Amino acid sequence: MAAVVGAGTMGLGVAECFAAAGIRIVLTDATPELTREAKAELVRRAKGHAEAGLLSDEAAERVVAVETADDVAVAVDGAELVFEAVPEDIGLKEEILGSCSEAAPEDAVIVSNTSSLPINDLSGFVGYPGRFCGMHWFNPPEWTPGVEVIPAAATEEEIVGRLVAFLRSIGKRPAVVGDGPGFVANRIQNALFLEAVRCVEEGLASPQEVDEVVRSCFGFRLPFFGPFQVADMAGLDVYENVLDVLRDGLGERFEAPESLRDLVERGRTGTKSGAGFLEYTDEEQERLLLERDRRYAALNELLEELPPVDAGSGGSS
Ligand SMILES: NC(=O)c1ccc[n+]([C@@H]2O[C@H](COP(=O)([O-])OP(=O)(O)OC[C@H]3O[C@@H](n4cnc5c(N)ncnc54)[C@H](O)[C@@H]3O)[C@@H](O)[C@H]2O)c1
């Protein structure tokens, strides 16, 4: 059984995902009234997903069967996994994680969905930090495959392995990352966002044009390849040259990292040389490029069928 503590945007989505996968769920929120409202919202959403063909009728029934509890102590009683998703307030997290830890079975694993609070700090709020871990989902949790698993210094390795295996078993794509500010996803996403805002502020493009460029140019690749594979396919020497121009025009934040310069210096310029950040045999390189083309063609077809949603036409205020 898993308890979901905090039934808002994320807690509800994760509860739906767990329940759809066949896990018995107990849900709780700040008050019994809010918990009842959250359960009603969960049922409404699951039925909507079933009607839209996104969830099987059987899975929707399992979501409708999610149980509720009037407080944290009752919710976590007997839980093997406690998923904390209360608002991002360190004082509240301290209170709630403390209550979860006091009332949950001694061998329960407690995870926090915090987006930004240091996992090491949060691990100090539970009685058994060895069985505490960050588990950062993305909105909407029902459909976004990636989950960051962030061990605290005290988290037992076996627990990390168990959480990764569990997430894979319900169809997610976990990545174990370190406890740095914003972990990995929010750090990279916010670096992108800051540059997007700067492009608009400098008058280079409107928000709509920036969105189009991100979505249709380099963002088009991202469902299939991360920045390292993309860079390897483009050529690290090309990246180094571009970064030098960006540094000269925009400042030190675009200075090429030492590790990149070092790879180029050693002739590891990417797929074309058989190695960049990653290594490629001739056969792997050929397969990679073919698979890339196949995926891009398929994505283009999907985009014709499901074009991007137009989102507002107003200018920035
Ligand atoms: N919204 C996102 O896109 C997103 C993505 C990833 C991670 N997160 C993180 O997930 C956590 C939850 O975010 P959210 O967006 O779901 O917030 P939210 O405000 O939608 O939901 C939080 C829920 O916690 C409940 N709550 C408040 N006090 C409580 C208490 N004492 N006991 C039990 N429940 C209580 C609230 O009533 C609310 O229903 C935060 O740490 C946030 O940073 C959010």
C-alpha cells in the first residue's frame, strides 16, 4: 500500500498513476473536507481520462477505488511507500515528514516530491533517513515518463535501487541524480527559460516566435536525444566554435567548458570521429543516424496529426 500525502496538482496525478498500475492507495490532504474534495476531483479526472481513451475502464475503476484518510497518521498506517506532495514550504515539509515518519511502519520508504528543497535537509526531518529519498515527478505526472530520484547522503543504496525498479515497473523512466540546486531538470529547464526571456527582453523575438524556435528547431529532437547525444551528432568542434562566438557577444556564461575543449583537443569531436561525450562503433553510429531519421519522420507525422496547441496571441505586457 502507498500513502499519498498532499492531494493537489502532483499528489492527485501520482495517485492516479499508482492506482492505475494496481497499487492500493490511501490519499490525505490538509483537512477531511479537502481530502473529500480531492478524491472527488481524482474520480472526475480518471473518468475524463477513461472517456478520452487515455485510461482503460479497469484502470479507471482502480482509481475510483482509491481510499482516503482524515489525517496523515491514519493514511500512512501500514504503508510501504509514503509519497509526500505538500506545498514547497520547508516548515510544512518538516511538520508533515515528521508526522509521516512517526506514524508509518519502521520499514516504510518515505519520498518527497520537492522541486527544489535540498533532499539532505529534508532527510533530517524523518526518523530513518536511510529510507528517505527525493522522488521528483513532473506535471502532469500521469503522462510524463521522467522521474528524478535524488538520494540524500544517508539514503541506503538498496532503497535507491528499489525505488528505481518500482518506477520502471509502473512504466516510468527514472534517473538517479545528485542533490544540487534544482537537481538536473529544473536547473536545465530554468537556464533555457532565462535565455528565452532574455531573447524577448532584447527584442530578438516575440514570446510566440521564441516558443516556435524552441519547439520546432532544437526542441524537436529532445523526445529522443539529450544534449550530449545531440552535441555528439552535431560535432563538438562546431559547438566549441559557436560557444566562442556566444561568449564574445553575450559574456562569460557562454564560455565553453574545459571538458568540451579537452575532448575537441583530443580529436573526440562526436559521432563523426567515433567518440565525443559518448563512444560509438561504426555500426552504432550508422544505426543511431538511421534511427534518428526514422524518429524525426514519425514525429513530423504525429505533429501533423496533433499540431501544437495555439496558446494566446496577446503581446507581452
Ligand atoms: N506543480 C508542479 O508542476 C510540480 C512539479 C514537480 C514537483 N512539484 C512539487 O510537488 C509538491 C506539491 O506541489 P503541487 O503543485 O502538487 O501543490 P498543490 O498546492 O497543488 O498541492 C499541495 C496539496 O497539499 C495540501 N496540503 C497543504 N497542507 C497540508 C497538510 N498539512 N497535510 C496534507 N496536505 C496538505 C494542499 O491542500 C494541496 O492539496 C511541492 O513540493 C512542489 O514543489 C510540483
